[in-house]
Amino acid sequence: MQLSRTDKTIKFSTAKLEKELEMKNILTSVYNSLKEKGYDPINQIVGYILSEDPTYITNYNNARALIRKIDRDELMRVLVTSYLQ
């Protein structure tokens, strides 16, 4: 018996999308906080990603605590994937 496409159950998970959206929201918030304090946000975020040194990120608006919620390896995976698409 051959199954048609409608006979199979398709799994759909929003967990990955939700995680990526949360990362984007955190990065946007951190970016805005750095910019408001007069820093170059891109350089500061890259410095943090490369070194994991939280002092690259301001404490303003709780940005330092926020960025530490992001797994750096996962962030790099998402950034590279996004860049190459």
C-alpha cells in the first residue's frame, strides 16, 4: 500500500522560530542600548561574541544581563545561516 502525502503526519515545531525571535529581540535591545550610550554597537557586539567578555556590553537598560541569555554558539549558527541565505 502506497501512502499519499495526506496520510503522513507532519511535525511542526515553533520552538526554533521562537528561540530565534527571542535572540533577535535581545540583540536589537542590546544594539539600541549601546547606541544610546554612544558606543559603536556592531563593534561592541562582535567583541562580546568573540571573547564572551560581558564588559563589551553596557549595563544600561540591563543590556549586559540580556545578552548573556543568548547561547553564543547558537547565535553564531543563526548569524552564519542568515548571512548565507
